[in-house]
Amino acid sequence: MQVLNISDIVEATGGTLLYGSADTEIKSVTTDSRKVGDNALFVPIIGDRDGHDFIPSAIKNGVKAVVIHKDVEINSDVCVIKVPDTLKALGDIARFYKEKYNILTVSITGSVGKTTTKDIVYSALNQGVCTMKTQKNFNNHIGVPLTVFDIEKEHKIAVIEMGMSHFGEIDYLSSIVNPDIAIITNIGMSHIENLGSQEGIFKSKMEITNRFKKGNTLIVNGDDKFLSKTKGMGEYDVIYYGKDNPDNDVYAKDIKDFGLYGTEFVAVVNNREYPVKVTIPGAHNVYNALAAICAAKVCGIDIKTAIEGIKNTKLTENRLEVEEVRGMTLIKDYYNAAPDSIRAALSLMPTAKAKRLVAILGDVLEMGDHAKDAHYALGKSVVDNGIDMLITAGENAKYIADGAKDLGFKNAHSFMTTDEACEFVKGALCEGDAVLIKASHGMHFEKIYNAIKQ
């Protein structure tokens, strides 16, 4: 983080400096009292626990300043700024910081694939110029501000992921980041419980362009039935990418799918052809690589340079991560889940070099009234991809097993909880199995991975 003064914090938040000097320098911002950096500002957030309760711990760990919105007795010489709301203050400070140290910014959202797209876009751009990206799953109203503070003097481009589950959330994040370029990967079913329909999801994702003006660029999947209709919705530019369709501005042809072992294709950009190799699993990453090529094009980075970066992509942990454990091939993909991403992961299984294919699947959360039908439909993908054993955990994942059984599938085992599934897998798996472990993050499928590994 580059330097802010306490006077900047006061200006950004409209707060009141109760104690300390306005000239005090801040070189890091944290919401975790245990993770205190150099000259840190502690912003206590009220969630499951009240961050104000951890102010003494933060001070003990060396913070130089705190922001509060409650009356708190502080027996220390740290700077104290009182604001109406600490959560809003976090966003206000990040917005001020971004405006002060502004760099070219690419924001990414979408129902499926935004984290992987972020990783690929970062690799493509960083190959050309010094680039930073969102770490882990820091893509919400707390994570995005903390990501902004990671912008350093050497960075020329920021790649920032934006997640959401309700209307208005992408708009708020965009007000902080103020992106120059936005990528929307697709419009799926994620969070449909809160947004009502895919039309609602499309509307919420398009909030990323709310502050766009002439000269900004929206990059979208031209093969998506919603995103293909975005041209003319604003004065900004729109670039489309897709497969085998010359009507898209950038498209892929001659696609070779090696499943778990990546893909190769030819990218057509301005009527020129470029061979592309994607080393991470899944043909769906052809789309993500195309988005990265589009971003490189807009950022003025040589296409061949960007393609070299794509080949060297390293994914965020637990995203289609392949690991050999005790003679088994584990595909760890429990960072998050949606029906489309489960289908994509299942489609990789036939390419595994294994004696038996095992799918361990859990609930896709926030599906609302669509949950039963959406999970049931996944049973067909289990059958179509030759899965030998299906294990499900969760009250909705059992419908995946029902869908498969209704198509004649025999070897299915359903459990209400992840812990119950953990006990079963300990004795159910064998050397030579390829095992897919996939569910929404809230199902805590890392427990299943640990049970297998132990």
C-alpha cells in the first residue's frame, strides 16, 4: 500500500479525528486485528462478531490508528477517527485511495468462471506489464476495498474480481474501483434465489458499467444469449468473444480438448491467427482465455506476449486443482459451485487416466425455488460422463442422485451432511480412482479432501 495520511482518512470518510495527529502516515489497512502491517489502520467491521471488541488486540499488535462508529474507551496514543459506519468507511477510504493512486483497471464479474478468468487475465497482462490482481476470494464489499489497497507504485494495471448476490452490490463495488474495462463471463443461475430470474442476474451484472463513459470498454461472451445483446446499451465500446463464430470480434477455432490436461486452439484477432495453449483443465477455459486476449488487446499488450502469459497461468487454490494422493487423482474444485460449473467439471472426468471415476458432489447454495430441478438435472451429466460412483452431501444434492438413478444409475450414495459423507469416503475409495470433489464453498468440502488425504 502507498501512503495515506490521517487527514486523508478524515477527508475520505467525513469522520472526526478524536485523538492523534492528522499528519500520521498510514501504510496498510486491515479489518483483522491479528494481521497488522506497517503503520496500520484498523477498521473494525460488525459481522458475526463486533470488530470493535478487537480494538485492544489490534493496538497490542501495533496499529497506529483505528476507525470507530461506537463509543469505545481507548487507552492508547493511537489516532482515533469516528465515523457514522465503519463498513461504509472502509469503502470510502478505498475509493479515495483508488482515485489518488489510479491505474488502468480491469474488473471481472459473471455467474461462473470469474475467478479463473481473473487468474488468466492477470497472467496475460502481467506478461506484458506489472499487474496486480484480487487475491483468494476477496471479491465482496470487504474484499474489494482491501484489494484496492494492494495497488503499489510499480503496478500499471489492476485486475479486480467482483462478486455479488443481490442487486446494487456490483454498483457499489464499481463506485469504489471505477473500472476502465469490464469483463462479464456469462449469465447463469448463481444467486437466482435473490435475483428472481436470469434477466435479474443479467441486470445486476451490468451494474459494472453504471459509471462507464465514452472510451471505456465492456468485454463479454458473445455466445451467451443475454450478453450477446449488450451492444448499444451505452456509449462505451463492446467487444465480443466466442467459439467458431466470425461475428465475434475475437473467436476460437480448431479447438482441441484434452480435458484435465488443458486445451489448444487458434485465436482469430483482427483476421490474424494465433495458436493458444491453455494448460489448466477444461474446454470452458477457451472462453476465459479469449477474454484475456480481448483485455490484452484493449490494454495495448502484444497478443503473442499475452498468449505466453496464458500458457503460464496459475489458478487460485482449490479451483480445478489436480493432485495425486495415495494412488488416487483428486480434482479439488470446492472453492465454489454453480450448476454450469459442475457440468463442466464432470465433463473432464472421462479424460482422467483412472480405473474408476468417482464424483463427490454437494449442494449448490442460493438456488431458491430452482434448487430441486437444477440439482436433479445434473444427474444426467453424471450418467453422460461415465461416472462409476456418485456420493452426494446436502439436502439438495440428493436430487443429483435421484436424477442419475432415474436414468438407470446404480452406484449412488447420498448423505445429509458433509461430515457423514466424510465417514463414508474413508472406506469407499481405492487406489487408481479419479475423484472429483465439488460443492459450494459453504458446504465445507475441504473436510472431504482432508478425510481422503488422511
